[in-house]
Amino acid sequence: MQIETALVLFNRDLRVHDNPALAAAARAERTVPLFVFDERLLGSRFAAPNRVAFMLEALGDLDEALRKAGGRLFVRHGDPVREAIGVARECGATRLHVSADWSAYAQAREGRLARACAEERIEFIAYPGVTVVPPGAVTPGGGDHFKVFTPYHRAWSRLPQRPMAAAPRKLSVPPKLKAGQRPTLDLLVGGNLSPGRLPGGEVEGRKRMRAWLRDGLGRYEDQHDDLPGDGTSRLSAYIRWGCVSPLELAQEAGDRHGGAAFVRQLCWRDFHHQVLAATPSLPRRDYRPRRDRWSKSKRAFEAWQQGRTGYPLVDAAMRQLAAEGFMHNRARMTVASFLCKDLYVDWRPGAWHFWDLLTDGEIANNAGNWQWVAGTGNDTLPNRVLNPVRQAERFDPDGHYVRRYLPELEPVRGKAIFRPWLMEGFERLDYPEPLVDHDEAAAAFKAQREG
């Protein structure tokens, strides 16, 4: 009598708690948890050192959790469809379970996997889990996705949520199936890691989630824009890699004091995913073209990358990104506005620079947020311009955030930190004058957009 065997293919759902695909596969007599190191992705710019390091740590954590239940993580290298089908043949799997994902590449991979399973007479099932609410679960009348956040949020909030899936307590794996080896970081990607990046893994993510729900959530609504206080959850990388379930986080936060404002941010993430699912070209093409004639200034772009624009908040944020593989969301909005609207540089190079460094970088959020700020995306006020000085005065009123990341401005006292170029003795600082006059640049941008 044949033993029922199911295969679960992990992609970026690297957890055992509330993982519907894993929970379904665990109901079989034998379960094969599989991760394939996709050589196409690892050979591209998508393989940034911070993210690959975080992924490897998360995979180690996942393997340990599976072993505690009697299983283990099997590893292969190459094309994920070819390797998954090969493993399914080898162990006689009759079902293949995956978590659905929504980038153009992920949807193409899922389509190929479904076709290959049909040819092999293997049942293929894709499950929710990457988002709180899957794209397509709520749609407007006469359209395939919501283009404006507020009506999406209303519909999203009314939708019943799926039940959470329990972590498997007992797994049995095929005894003779080759395990494979997880490679070391240096074999997968070159380049330097950000020294202050967060460690990956479900254990670390759940520890931080519990601490955040206990100690941080109640202050979130009032303090999430406080740059030096850093009143955000710092869970974004754990959500991006599936080390923490966004549904579990939403359900845990929703009933607590301060939870509504935080859950709204999880809804924003879902919003960008449903835009991406409906518009696969989002990372490359303007969602709403504005006839922009972007500047080609290499000097301006490199100054922005290096945190040498002459605007302290912009420069501090860019240094934080390099040092930590992370940037505070208020700062992300400010630096993106400065690049696209003060310097009038295309949002795409900015998005790629973020992509090269962010541990939490995911296609839907990165492209969606950059286009929102650039005014080519889903912002209902596409020509708004953030003033980097006013943003600093409001959200870093004592200059602590700026001084934390710009040691060359540590001697600057008081309000001079917002406009150091006006202070006496500025020439003695190792700090540049502003690349542009903000008021003049904002006026020129609006004239171009509205002309």
C-alpha cells in the first residue's frame, strides 16, 4: 500500500506558525518541506546581501523548528519548478502545496508549477499566507483592484478573515530522500552587509512581535512618526520573509489599545499587493504616467545615495539605510520626495537603491511606495512635495536622529541643525551645502507637472 506523501514548497513563507500550506501538507502520512535556491533570482540584482543573509538565517530557524516536530527542511538548487517536480517524483508525492505570491515572477513560477503538476498528475494547491487578505478577495464594482486606499481599507476591514493554521506538532519525512545542503552566504552573493542589520528567523521575529505587542503597540498611533524615538515595530523584514504571519499580527494587534493605527499599516501592505497583482509592471512602469522629463544628473543621484545632499534629515536617513538595511517610514517618504521632486530624478533608480540595501525590501511595497511618493502611483495628491527641513523640525525637533547618523554634525547645537549652511562656522564642518534650494526646486517641479 502506497504511503501518502505531500510536498510543501517554501518561497518566502519561512515559518511554521500560521502557515496554511505547511499545515495542509502536514496532514499527509509523510511530508516533504522543500526550499529551492533559485539560481535565476540569486544571479540577479534581486539577491541583495542583507536580504540573502536574513533569508539564510530564517531557513536555519525553519529547519530547526521542523526538526523539533520530527521533520527537516530539504534543500535543492536550480529552477524551483524543475527541482520541486524532481523531488515529488523521487518521493512519490501526490500533492504539492505552496503559498501564493503576487509578483510577475512569482505568478509565472506558480503557473509553471501548476502546469508541471498537471502533467505529472500531482494535485497542486496554492494557499493564502503572504498577506492578511489575498489580492482579489475584495474588489470594487467594475474593476479588478482598488486604486485608492481609503475605499480599499473600508472593504478590507469588513471582510471575514481566514482561521489561523496551527503549527504542525508531528511530521514524518521519507527516510531515503537526500536532504541537500544550505550554502553559506559567500557562495550566494558578494558585497557587504549592513553592520546594524537585524537577524533573521521565526524565533527572533516572534520574540520581537511579542515584545512589540506588549510594550510598543499602545504608543504607536502617537509615536510612529517620531524619528529619534523609533516608535515603529521593526517587524517589516520578518513580515517580508514570512517569519511572522501578517494575519496573526493583525489579529493580535487589532483588539489592543493602539492596534487600529498599526493594523491600518498592514492594510497598506495588502493594498500594494493587490495593485501589484493587477499591474505586474508596477516595479518598472509608471502606474499613472505624468509626462515627466526626469533629470539625468549623475552627480545629484550619487550625492543622494551617499547622504551628501546638504539636507541633514535626508542625509541621516540615507546613512541609516546603509548602516542598518532599514529606514524609518517617515524618513523613506522624505528621501523619496527629495529625489523625485527636489532633484527631479526618476523614482526607478531610487527604488533600485532601496532594493540593494533593504532587508525588508519586497516588490509590492517598494514599487508601490516609491510610485506613491513620486506621484505616478496611487496618491490622490500626486504633486505634493515634502519639505525636508519642515519634516525634520516636526519629527526630529531636537535633532537627535540627525546627529545619530551624521557624526559630522554632532557639534551643531540647537535649531541650527535644521539649516546648518546658515550657521557661523559652517565652512569648518565636513558637510556640503544644499544641492538645491528647496523652495525653488519645489516650484520648478510643480510648474513641470502642472504645465
